[in-house]
Amino acid sequence: MLSQHQSISTSRSIMSRLTRLLICFGIFGMPLAHAQTSARVAQSAAAAPIRVLIIDGQNNHLWRVTTPLLRRILEQTGRFQVDISTTPTAPVRPALSKTATAEEKAAHEAKLKDYEGALAEYQARHEKLWSTWRPVFSNYAVVLSNYNGESWPEPIRAAFVKFVRNGGGFVSYHAADNAFPEWPEYNEMIGLGGWGNRTEKDGPYLRLRNGNWTRDMTPGRGGAHGPQHEFLIEAQAPDHPVMRGLPATWMHAQDELYDSLRGPARNLLVLASAKSPRTQEEEPLLMAISYGKGRIFHTALGHGMEALQGLGFQVTLARGTEWAATGKVTQPAPSPSALAANRASLHPVTASP
Ligand SMILES: [Zn+2]
């Protein structure tokens, strides 16, 4: 009897499982899974896209190349609507290689003259040029900075501080954390920064000691990196919305590994780090910071084209931007095999869809 009972209950259980499967595959009338998917699609289509403003215009990096890729990386998720605001662009001083030939030196002299002419012209029109740059931050849920250049005019700085303090999102991308060493509120927002004569006067290094991030006031410069290479990213806050569902480690595409950043580092959570071959320390590379009611996602990754092809860069940028804007992340995490630890997972992206 017992075995019969077991057998019945087993077969009931199998039937019940079978029924669930059949329902899921839509054999009985309404295809449930499909209906649920459709509902989700309809819901996400109905949800207004998150409005993002990318700021660029001056940077020691190729902002004209990276901004369209950043826009594409965000827009490919279907969650964002991206505008770009470009500041007045200052002429860039031509560089001369240490190994330049006599011919190259002569050509450089000529370029330098052109540069000086352009610079004089820029300086003469400086006030007028900058008076026309008036981004309206409050039209956006989040501002992403791809800017590392001259100080913004005071009214713009004040408007930006007010925007973030009142709950606006901010994403600091790569060299944006080199910008504005003299602007205290900005440094509070980015938490850690580099270059621009940053030293111990600007705040501590963050150092991982026995599983805790500690403030290290050792004197020294803020900001450095070695040659570009692929490196292993290690999640440090796996329960944070930006990191939830991502693998504990993954290999990042070729990039600069920023090290020895320093800054106020208040209200800052290190989301992910990588061990620098230069410092032999875990260096904070993805961070979440709060400033007033605002949320800041800081990614120190993304030097150039190669880094931007990295799936891990793209996923964390898009998730970090959503989190900065809304406090939540609705984008699904890639499967662990798609974001691998033993090789850099690349997802080619170009400026046009
Ligand atoms: Zn760089």
C-alpha cells in the first residue's frame, strides 16, 4: 500500500510539474510565460527613459571618440535617453615625442605657433564663449562627466552642486576624477581623485586592510597608472544594486589601472577594485558615493577604445548610471560565463547603432 501511495503521489507530483511546464510553454490556451514577458516589455516600454546629460568638451583624453561610445553603451540598454552638452573647446597644446627627429621638431615649432595663435584667439573670446554654455542640469535625472579641463563658471558650478545636493545623479567617468582639484564640493562628490597636484592635503588613500577599507594619510601624490593591460576586477560590495548578480571577479579589457587616488572619501562605498602591479594594493575603481540627497557612481575605468569594448565596463557603466539616477538597477546581470574571469569579455560597440 505504502509503495502504491508513494507511486501515486509521485505521479501526481510529476503531473503537477508537467502541468506547470505545459502552462509555461503555452500549451493550455494563453501562453503564460509569453504573456508575462509581453507585460514586462509593455511596462518597460511605458516607463519613461532615464534622461542623461553627458558633459564633454575638454579632456586630456579623446573625448570626441569616447562620448559617442558612452552614449551608445547607455542607449543599447533601452533604459536611457542621452543628450550631450559640449563646453567651449580650448586649443590643445601640440605634444612632442622625446625621440622626435629634427624634422619632427621643426614641424612641432610650426604647430606650436599655430597653437599660440589659436590660444590667444580663444582667450580673447573666453568670457563670451563660456557665457553661452548653460546646461540645465535639472532637466536630467543624471549627469555623466567626460570632462577634465578648465573650471566651469561659478553659476554653473553652483547649479551643479545644487542639482546633486537635491537628489540629482552624477557619474564620474575615468579622467573626470582628474578634474577640478580646487573645487571642494566636486571632490566630495567624486570621493577620490588624481593628478592636479593632489596630495595628502586633499585626503587619504583608501587601503584594504583585513577586509576593511581604511583611510591612509601617508604623504604622497594622488593619482598614477602604469602601462595599459587587462586586469582582474574584484567585487567588493556584491550586495549593492550596481553589483548584485555580477560575478565576484571578472577580467577587464585593456585599460589604465588608476592607482593611489586620494580625496575626502566620505560617504563612499568601494564597489570594486583591482590589484595594481605598481602599488601591489587593491585600488578602488568603482565607487558609490552619496552627497546630500544625490547619488554618485564613480568609475575610474575607460581610458580609451579598448576599455570601452569591455562588457564589464559597459555593464557597470549602465548599471551605475541607472543607480545614480533612480537608486535602483533594473538591468539584468550578464551570465557568469558572459563576464569571465579567465579572459576579457568583449562586446564591440560603435558610435552608430
Ligand atoms: Zn586615461
